[in-house]
Amino acid sequence: MRDLFLLGLLPFMLYAMLQRPFIALAMLPWTALFFPNAWVYGIAGSIRYNLLFAGVTLVAYLVHKHKPSFRLSGLGMLVLLFFFWTTLSTSMTIGIPDVAWEYWNRLLKVVILFLFVLAIVEKKLHVDTLLWGVVLSVGFYGNLEALKFIASGGSHMISGIDGHVLGDRNELALAFVMTLPICVYLLGEYGKRSRALQLGLIGTVCLLVFAVIGTQSRGGFLALLTLGAYLFLKSDRKILLSVLIIVLIAALANFASSEWAARIDTIESANEDQSFMGRVVAWKLSFIMAMQNPFFGGGFKSLETFSVWNELSRHFFEYSWFYTGDSLPPTTFARAAHSVYFQVLGEHGFVGLFLYLTCLFASWYKAGRVARNAKRAGGPPWLINMAVAFQLSIFAFAFGGAALSFAYFDLIFTLFGLTIVIQKRILPAELAKLKKHQNDVQQVAVPVPAMTASHSH
Amino acid sequence: METILWCLDLVGVAFLCLWALREDRRSGDGGAADGVTKEKRH
């Protein structure tokens, strides 16, 4: 039935996508994060939607007559430089070359998405459509799983779909947290237009919070708390937000299991927690790999190559200041880096990490600057809210990603692109509109005394 | 319940595509099809 439903709606989607490249672009993160193939079992499962939609986006872009001028900006150059650096590190990988190139290929697709954002998105409607695509993918999965979590009285543990970009429950939790500011922005923009949208988005915000709890991810929970505090500081509606937070905490208290509470309690004693210290061991080995290959690192997934892991483990005691407690590297299997920062450090060296950190910081800073400049110039509130939502989402990634191997997440690169677009394209256009409006008002006001003067003559 | 929500999400996505197309057409930004139409008019 799902196959028929998907195949029945696909022509309508393709029609709109072919008409406007920004619609096709919005479907790229949707298909990446929604993963339609995992939900169908018949003929619809044989279609490669991401490839189909990428092809349609390219065709629609080439056919489209009105193309905005391509603005790369400093941040765009940094992203491309980072990608170039990963190409060098992959060509010199100390891991398995086939695996490294496979992951390079995945990053290439993410960078293509980033370039599409720069080439296509030029106004509010385009950004909003893209953001709705994210909410209808990550938000949908969060809603569905949170409802199962609530229906089970808190015993259902939320996890990702195997083979999906959000397969790991910790990564899934972070994606939920990153989607929250986007939902809040869309709620402010579209909540007043439709009661159904308002209720749907408020429900999605609440269910995403439940979904983060349902993953039992400690990193996700910390990211949620930090985002909540940041959102509270940034919000103009502190009383409303306080009420919402109190209601959510009261509701969550009924569903958080004792198992969940015990797991969260281990955050306080992280240095005694074997699971957490196992991550620190992986961080240290990533650091050792970077010290041995400071410029290019070891290449994608090199830490998870058992022979590399074993070799690095021989040098484990060399940097004694790097605290790992009593934990030692496992001798029978290799682990992932478990931190976006140590992941990039190990895989692409200090230069790669510098580029990556600069991209993260620059996008966060630029989004904040757009919000400040728009506010100062009397720009539209939606632009300020949009920029703040991006800033919050990037912040959540930077904080929550510290304990996850999630450096090349599609959504963070999409946010890099969108930040450039709002800074280089949307903010100047809105300020120009504002200036034109002010000039028009002045022109209407000025001739009156002039005419009076001429009459007096 | 899962299938119903899944179908609702897909309807939402299809609606989003068509709504975005209508809004963009209203704003007067010419797409590929609009360009063809305008050329025919000339």
C-alpha cells in the first residue's frame, strides 16, 4: 500500500520539482533524512530517490531561466577548501583506500548539496521550503517514534533505521535537537496562517523533546538542555517559554524510565563511566593519529581500521597528560572517533580540523551577525528569527557533536549554505527594499512643500 | 498508526511541493515553464 501511495504522489512532486529548482533542492535533504526506501517493500523500494531527485534538481536548475548570481563568499571557500583537503587526505589514507573513497564520495554528495543551496536559494520562500523539507523528514521520524515512546509508557527505546544517515540513536537525538529551532522558526512564520499548522508544529516541538529522551542518548540530552538555555536567552517570549518548559518537564517526568534516569545520572560521574571513558580512549587514539600525520591525518574511517587501531594503541601511553582513567584501547575491535572534532582531527589532520572549526564558527558567527544587522536596520522580523534559528541549530550541532562521529552530517552543510545565502543574498535584498521604501516615503513627502512654494510664487 | 502517519507525511511533502510552486508563481518569478509561456506570448 505504501508503495502505491508513494508512486501515486511522486509524479506531483516531480512536476513541481521540474518547474522550480528550489523545490527539487528542498527534496534533497528530505530524501536523505526521510530515507523513503526503508519504508517501502515493493517496486517503490527499487528507486534511488536521492539520485533521482539530485538529477531532477540539476535538470531543473539548468532549464530554469532565472538563475541568481553564484556567490561563494569566504565561508563557501572554506567549505570547498575543507573538501579539497579531505581529497588529499583520502589519497594518502593509512586505512583501507576503498572505504576511504566511499566515505569521500558521501562527503562529495553533501558538498554538492551545499553548492546547490548556494546556486539556487535566493529568497525566503526557497529557504522556508527547504526547512519544511527537514521538518517533514526528521520531524516526522521524531513524531512517530515519540508517539511509540509515549504509548509504551516510556519503555520504547528510540533508535535509527539501519543503513540510514541517522542510523545511530545518538546521531538521531542530535538531529532532533537541531530540528527544534527550525520548527520554532516555522511556527512563528506559519502558525498564525493556519490553526492546523500551528498545532502540528507545537506538537512536533513537544514530541521532538520526548524523542530525544526516548533515544536515551546522554549527549542528546545535554545538547537539548544547552539548546533550551540558549533559546531562553535569545527568546523575546521568556514567560511563554518558561511555561512550556515547565509543562514539558512535568510531562516527561511521567515517561522517563528508571533506566533512563540511571543512565543520565552517569553524566555526573563520566570519568568513572566505562562507556564514556571508552570514547575518551578513541579521542586519544585520534589525537595520536593526528600527531603521527599532522597535515593530512589518516583519511576517512582510518581509526576504525583494526590494523591502524592496533598500531596506534602501541603509542597509547605516550601522551600521559591526555587523561583516560583506567581505560585502555580494546584489543579485539576498533572504535569510531566519537567526536566530530577528534574525528576530523584524526581523519584530516590539524589543517583539516582548523578548516572544519573555522567553517562551524564562521557560520555561527555570520548567522548571528545577520540577525544583529537586520535588527539594527529595522529589517523584517522573519529574517532575524531565521538567522537566530540557524545560529541555534549550528550551536546544537557544535555542542552535541562533541561526543559523536557525525562530522559530515548533511544538515550542518546545508546550514552552512543557508547562512551564506541569508548573509550575501537575502539580507542585502531586504535592506535594499527597506531603503527603497524609505526613499519612496521621502519622495512623497518632499514635493508637498515644493508645490506649496511654487504656488506662493 | 505508523502507515497512517507515513502517508500523512507524504501528502504533506506533495502539498509542500505544489504550495511552493503556487507561491513562487504568485510572486512572479519566472521558472522554466513560465519562460516558455512568455516566449509564446511574444
